[in-house]
Amino acid sequence: MILRVVLIATVVLVEAATAYTATARATINSIDVNGVGPVIGSVTFKDTKYGLVVTPDISDLPVGVHGFHIHDKGACGLAEHEGKMKAGFAAGGHYDPEHTGKHLGPYSTGGHKGDLPVLVVGADGEATLPVLAPQLRVKDVRGRSLIIHAGEDNYSDQPEPLGGGGTRIACGVIE
Ligand SMILES: [Cu+2]
Ligand SMILES: [Zn+2]
């Protein structure tokens, strides 16, 4: 009887461990040419059977749709780009472990793995709508950074490279 209870307890523990879903978090700061600015919110990351769910809770953003990507390095500061110090360039380029060099958005398997669905900011300047990145897991993004761009993202390198989002306006290191 005791053996049976121990066995059942073991099975329950193993199932609990298997069902555990990995999570990560990033504190988001606004960024500009002066470097890293104030905290404007946070983002949580959670593995699901459909992929990585990225849930923002961010304020003080410009209304509309914004390019939203995992960038390679876990840093949000200034770095030189084309001869100028630019906001958030310490984060490097879009996470691209296969070295595809292509910005194709979250639903293509042939491009950057760090391309997320666009971030939607409401009229109140708040972003709370989760996005799903089917090709990513928490283990891929931890230690990298999350960047929000000033402009939109058309999931293409045409007519502008990297979806056309341009200036980096907010950033967080994923922990
Ligand atoms: Cu980006
Ligand atoms: Zn990209």
C-alpha cells in the first residue's frame, strides 16, 4: 500500500514537471539618442504548445502598429551605426541563428527567427495585446533583447529593409 502511494506520488511529480511551462520577463525602457530612458512597462514570455506567447504591459507608446522583434544581444544602449551613435543599436540585429539575412516576419521559416507579430498600441498609448511567435521558445530568447520600432512592419525587406520600422524607441533585456 505504501509502495503504491509512493508510486502514485512519483507519477504526479513527473507529470507536474513535464507540464511546467518556461517563462521569461523583460522590463521595457524607452530609448533614444541619449541612451536608455525611463521604464515604461514589462513583457512576459511563455512557452505554449503553439509557440512563444509574448504578453506586453507597456504604457506611453505612440498610438498605432509597431515593428516588434527579438534582437540578438541582451543590451539596449547606444551603439554606432553608419557613423552615428544610434538608439538601441547595442541590441544588434534581428535574432537570426540560421544566418538567413532575411526579414520575412513571424510566419515564414526562411528568415529571421526573431521576427514577432507587430505590436498594437491603443489610443491610450498602452500595449496589452499578446502576440504568438510559432517558431520561438523561451530558451531561444532569454539573454537577448526585445525592441519596439517607431514604424510598422510589413514582414519584408522591400521597399525598406527590416520591415521599415526604422528608429528603435523602446527596449528590454529578456531575463
Ligand atoms: Cu527590430
Ligand atoms: Zn527581421
